[in-house]
Amino acid sequence: MQNSTGPRVRFAPSPTGFLHVGGARTALYNLLFARREKGTYILRIEDTDVERSRDELSDQILSALDWLGLEHDEGPYRQSRRADLYRAAADRLLARGQAYRAFETPYSGAGREIPPDESDRRARAGEKFVVRLKMPAETIVVDDLVRGRVEFPADALDDFILVRSDGHPLYHFTVCVDDADMRITHVLRGDDHLANTPKHVALFRALEAPVPAFAHLGMILGTDRKKLSKRYGAAAVEEWRDQGIFPEALVNFLALLGWSPGNDREILSREEMEREFSLERIGASPSVFDPEKLLWMNAQYMARLPAEELLERAKPHAPAGVPGKEAALAAIELHRTRARTAIEMGRALSTYAQDPQEYDPEGVKKNVRPETALEIERLISKFEGLASWTAPELDAALRELAAEMKVPASRLIHPTRLALTGVTVGAPLFDVVALLEKETALRRLQNFVERIRRDK
């Protein structure tokens, strides 16, 4: 997919934490822009924060991006392996007078006025210093591709540190050196970086490198309209995976957090996103991360998957395994419009693989009466006499018994579901009973009767 003449963009996570949904959206938008414009998408690991960066977190970020299907064209490059590049860039800036050594503590700005030969002599003598950029005495204007024209007055911009006294290059410096070296043409990132942009513009100019175009993406909020918190979805991408969300559903959901295809469509394939994505359709306003909407979207993808593929995706989430393939595929069709995640589908499949080990306590409290054991025994006898084990026959038999007992059918339906599945809600009861097969269903009903009597 790489194109030597198209735009070059990058996603540059820091391995100081897991890949969260905000970072995943940034990665996605960079990839979609590169694909739409026939450009190059670069992955760079910004691991110069030696105190906080961890190799295992870097691996987890790469794993999460791979799971989402966000494949890069170049990289991953690692800043920790590019120290010589940063050292050379700092030396060039010092030699050209674009940066200076600041020896004073606390900082007063006096380092700006030290003649170069004196600065060199003091550095050679072993005096401690930091390297600071000489910020221009002029307003810096950024024509942001999402937010429009943004001005940063000169009096709000201090000479900031590029290299610490121990020789360690800092974030803003390494970012710009890398972007210049990698010929980045567009920087798409969260709007929390907007305040950093004048520093970066000044650095690009000092490095005599082209200034990339900037596009700052709106904040992601929780459903309470506050900054996204863990409660409202600021979980790691891998947590959503572990909750049974499909990668294509999460990608689709993230794509629409700030961007619109220009119509009411909500389910979009990757190919459609890559074909239709444009910066012009990204809004500057915050977007709301609604977990319920994500669950709805995941359910739409589940409903569209072929049964065999859905079965394979649900298997890892089935706590008690799954039944034989024929029964499992039938169960998939029965539950596919009700389950919203692979976990829910996995649990549904396990219903047919293992008898209930426990029964929902609230369901027992609400639906088990002193006479329930006798009533279920009568239902067992009724079911045993059936020549045909189909949902209509089972439904008719239960309702016939309820009429004989002069009780509502619900009085038998709820404890029957509890006996067969351990819970009180789910797919249509008689479809479940039919799928369980006669021997299994009768055994579970009898087990429930024995459990009721034992717990008296």
C-alpha cells in the first residue's frame, strides 16, 4: 500500500500504558487518510521515557493494533534506537544558533546571551546545562485542517528544553526530529496536543524541515459529557476484545467518533471507510463514547457473520465448551439476534454443552413455590409421552398441562427455563428445549426437582 509520492502520516504511541480507544481512533484516522490519499502510514514507538516505557507494553500496543487490523507500511521505528540522530540534530541547532545551552538554575533566560565560544568552553569544562530552543519573537499561526486558523502569541511561548542535563532528548524534540527525518507531511492527533503545536512549528523551522499540515481531532467524552473515564470506555482496546467485541465492530465504531461518511449509514466496511474518509468530514466538536452503541454495533456484525465463523469466534468465550457442531450451529442461529458479544454467545452455547451447575438465586426466589417440584414432575411425565420433540409440540404440551392444573402457563414456563438453563431469560423457551433434545431436557428437569427438595 506504500506510495513514495503520496502523503506520509504516522501513529506514534508511547509504551507507558495500554492502547486506549482514543489512541486507537488516532491510529485508524491516520491509516484511513493514508489509504484514501494513496500515501504511507508509519508506526513509531516513542519509548524515550526510560522511566515509564516498558517493552511488554510496547508488545501489547502492537498486538492491539494487529488485532484491530491497522497494518502499517513502515516501522515500527523505535525512538530508543535513534539517539545518534537526536544528538546530531541538537548539535546542528547549537551550531546555527537556533538553540543554546542554559547553565543557570533556576532558568532565567541568561543562557540566550552567552557567546557561543564561552558556552562551548563551559560545556567542555563539565558544567551542567540543558539545551533550549530559541523561540521566535513572533506570533505562530497554525492553519489546522480540522479546527481552522489558530494563533499563538509570542509572549505565551517560552524557550523550552530540548535536551536534559544528562543528555536525554525530550518529547517535543524527538517528535519533530523524527517527523522531519521520516518526511511526515500530515500530523493527525488528539486536540490535547494543540497547545504543543507552536513549539513543533518553531522546531521544524529551526531544523530547516518542511512544516507538516496539522489536524487535531476532537476530544472523546463519556455519556455524561465529561472527559472520558474508565467507567465510560477509556479501557484498553484489549479489554474490549476480552469483553467479546469484534475488531471490525470496534473499528467501525471508532471511525464514527468524529467523522461522518456524509449520510446516515452506521455500518461501514473497511473498504468503504478507506474509500470515503476525508479530513473535511471530521468535526472539531467532542464525540461521545457510548458503550451501549458499541454493543449495538457489535450485535449488527454478529448478525451478519456466517454461522460457522461466529461459532469459531464464540468458542473461546464458552465457559463449559460447546455442543456438537450441528447443535452448536443451530444454537448460533437461535441466539444470534439476541447475543451482543462473543461472550454472550459463548455462554449461550455452553447452555447446550453442560447441565446447569447453579440456578439464578433471584429466579429461584421468584419462581419456586412449595408445589413447584410436583408441578415439574407432572411436566416431565407430559414431555416423556411426546412422540415428537419439536418446539410446537412442547409448547402445546406445557400449555395443556397448565390448563389441566388451572394455572397460567407462565407458572410452568419460568421454573422450566430455570431448570434447563439456570437463568430466567433467554431465547424462546421451547426452541431451547427442542434443541437440548429429549434425554437432556428430562434429565435437567429431574435434577432441578431434586435440587428443590434438597434445599427445602
